[in-house]
Amino acid sequence: MKWLTPWGENLDADNPLPEYPRPQLVRDSYLNLNGQWQHAFTPLRSTTQDAATASGPLSVPDPSAPPSMWDGDIVVPFSPETPLSQVERMLQPDEVLWYRRTFTLPPDRAGERVLLHFGAVDQTCEVAVNGVRVGGHTGGFLPFALDITGALAERGNDAEHEIVVAVRDVTDTSWLSRGKQARKRGGIWYSPQSGIWQTVWLEVLPCVAVDALELTPRLAERGVDVLVRSDNAESGDVATVTIRAGRNVVATASVTPNVTTRVVFDAGHEVRAWSPDDPFLYDIDVTLGDDSISSYVGIRSFGIGPDEHGTPRLLLNGRPYFHTGLLDQGYWSDGWLTAPSDAALEYDVRLAKDLGFTMLRKHIKIEPLRWYYHCDRLGMLVWQDMVNGGTTYNPLVISVPAVGTGPVSDHRYRAFGRADAAGRASFRDELRATVDHLRNVTSLALWVPFNEAWGQFDALQIERELRELDDTRPVDHASGWHDQGGGDLKSLHVYFRAFRVKDSWRDGRRALALTEYGGYSHRVEGHCWNDREFGYRKYKTAAELEAAFAALHEQQIVPAVERGLAASVYTQLSDVEDEVNGMVTYDRRVVKIPAETVRRVNAQLRYP
């Protein structure tokens, strides 16, 4: 099999990605359902809607009536298009992808709730358990959980149970969010994939339980705002929260479920602030009735404020901190959107840190929570992009600004591929769900709702909505171009000209950030996905690439820091398909520029 990463080469197809998938809400009841499932592709039978050209939700067949014949096995959670799925077949817009597997519950779990979790399914699915339709989901990048207790009851807890999943995916033929997938792939647009692509798992929990946990660090107040969400808690129920630094208990509190409570550290404890240089995490235990969970939190603050010269800067823990970033798309040569292992996820974060970067801009993708956990514990700031949607993009809107055309008002919905009101409403729903999903991530330092006009609309209003959802992090409201004058950053993408700070960019309020640049390409033969080469400047040898990378930074980027540059995002961490402009090849086997050179360059990107 071509293009395998080292981790894909050693994949255990019966037990892939076995790690507990939710590091900030861990309980001991856990059954991983990754591994061998049955699958089938079937034509889409008559429906009330031609979803391949529709602007509304996809129509998915009833999963309680699966096909009578199956095509064979598929390795979940890898999309069927990918090598690691062992299928390598593309789902078409007029087809349905089916999954089936059986399971048995852990013993001694009678009378409790059973939740079936899906990390992500692209794009729309319906699920049946034991022939009973239990629910579904639309949105290919966000997790969802289904209560399947009732569907299990008739067979009994110790019986064998069946899961069937039906999936539709029309990629970019509707306004649904799809990231960088395109049916006409090439250049910066990548091969489409479908179906289950993050971990599937079961948990058994009491009726009254910690259904969600919100943790908001309050560095200045020496504490954490804690919200224990419990769907079935009654008046008088109390949760106990214990915070530890190593083995030492530093705070305890009794918390009323569904009420935000500030838990303050003991007076004698000196708070240890989280940063990339000292990524210290506090452990948290929460008990509610018969339920117990463990979690963690880092105490830090983010913001925008002036340096000693009055220049707006990004702040970490109240002080200016330069974000030395890499664009990180999270694609893998063998699993595509799905990393082949947890060690592979960790490798990318460790590599960026070893190269001297302090931030990763997670580009148009939401990762499994374990990736964010590695950023938290290793000390890597994260900028989080929202996943783009909308209908066909106008090249004049999304491409011409790269060479200097000014911004266009994003109220012109049709020009931005956002003419459909239902699509705009869907984006807002996913925005709220994304913030809820990732708000506890310690390392997440900034939100990016729109990139280069891909489905952009009403960016100023979206910024306001984001701040209502989360007032603890800055916002880059329109990364690259079509700046509407909002957000906390003057956000620039510069690939085709030299970068020089202009006085006209200074407004005294927003920090100046070069949020994409570079993109220098170099093909490493034997480690390329195909024979194409996409990059913004091409270099034949590794030595030429190294020299050009150093010169770019020493001549353009380093001098810009003194003139007000607050953050930089070099394109990019890894090669992806045609793009061979990564620090490391697509298969993660060759780092293209010596680490010593990159560290030396990045060490200069600091405030005086």
C-alpha cells in the first residue's frame, strides 16, 4: 500500500485508535467500537429531495432497513476513500454508505443509561440499534451522542446488539460544511472523503450524571469557573469539585449542577500559570451522586493590549507574547482527515515544538479532542478555524484579493456562496456547537470564523455572536482578506510579494498578524502523493529551500516584529496531496529543513 505513514504501516486493524477519546471528561465506563465493521454502498432510492443539488438537509434512508448484502469489511474510523480503511472507494452524492457491527455491553450495568458516541461522521447520517431508529446527525466535523438505552432493553444487557449506520455525503454540491474537500480536487482543494472518520464508542452512566463540564480559567481571580451540566439532576443535588496540583489538593467546592460556580484556589497556593514554556495542568475530580469523572485545566488568560510603546499585541497571561505559528491542516497520507494513531497526533505537535513554533493554526478542521490534549500538555497555542461551507465560490472573490484587490462587503451573500438562508443558519448552529465542544481547551487562544471568503457572511455579526459565546479569547473575524474592520487582528495573507509593514495598517486597536505566508515548496522524491507540485515558490534542492526559508524570515518577518507584527503563520506543517510546501512530507518520514535552522530563525521572532 502506497503513502503509508510509519504509524499506518503498523496499524492494528482490529483495534485502531483505542485511546479514551475525551480527555477532559473521563469516566471508567468505556467501550471502544473502532475496528472491523461491515460496509456496503447502495444507490440512493427515490427520495423527496435531490440532495446532490439541494440547499437543504440531506435525505438519508431508514437505517432500520439495511441492505441484505454487504460488500465486505471496513476499518473504522477511517473513511472508505482512504488506504487505512482497506476499502479505497469514493462515496458518490447519489449513493448511501452503510455500516454494521455488533457488540455486547460490559457486565453489571443494569438500569443505567447507555450513550453511543460518534466523534465525527461526514456529512449526514441516521443510526439504528437492534432495528430501532435512535437518531442522526448533520455536520461532518462535530461529535454527537445518542441515548440507546431503550433500544437495548428488549434484548437484555448481556445479549449481542447490532448497530447500523446510513450515511450520505454530497461534499461541495450543497451549502453543507465540508472543509477543504472538493469533488474536483487539485491545488489547495483535496480529495473528498465520507462516513465515520473519528472514534465510535459507548459509555454507561447513571441517570444523574455529569453530562458536560465547562471550565473557564480565571487567572486574575486565582480560580476556575466551573459549570457541571446534568440533564437529570434534581433540586438538592450537589457535585463535589476537587482541584489538585500533582498530589496536593489546592481547592475544593460544593457545586450546584447547572449553575456556574467560581472555585478559588487555597490562599496558600501560588497559582502556576500555563504557557508554552510551562504547560502546567491542574487535575480535577468531580463527583455527582454515583457518577465520578476526572478532568484537567490550565490557568491562563488571553487578550489584546498595548506593549510599552503602545503597539497592540497579543497577550498571554497579561503580557505581550509573539505567536510563532504554522498552518496545520491535519491531513495524513494514509488516513487523510484521520490520523493513523494517537502517537501520530502527538508527533505533529512535538515536531512543531521542536522546530521552535509556539502556535498551530488548525486550518478548516476540527480535530479529535486528543489532539487538543496533546497541545495542552506539551505547550502549543492553538488558533481554531471554523469549518467552511456555502455553495460554489466565485474565483474573483476568493482569489483576486491575493494580488491586491481591496475587500468586498460580505453582505453580498451570493458573491460569497451564501445566498441560502438555511445555509447561513446552519453555519451559526455549527459555530455555537464548535465553541461548546472546544471551550475547555487550555491551549486554544483565538477563534477564526472565516478564511479567505470561503462561505464568509456578516463577519461583524458573527464576531459579536462569538464573543457572546466566549468572551475569553480574541477573534480573527476574516482571515486573509475581505476585512470588514472588526475582530482583534489586522489579518493578512501574503504569498506573492515581499512583506513590509505599512503605516495604514495601524489602527491603534487591532494587532497586526501575518496569518498566512511562505508556502515554499520542495518535492522529496519517493515521498510525494502524485507527480504534481503546488507551492508559492518552488525549490529543487533541500539546500535551496533552507536558504530561502532563512532569508525570508531574516529579511522580512523579523524586522516586521519591531514595527508591530504580533503573530505569524507559516504555510505549512505538512505536505497535503498536490501541496508539497510542508515542513515535513505527507507521509511524515522526511523533515525538509534542518531543525537547527528553523529553531534559529524562530528564536528571532520574539519581542525585545
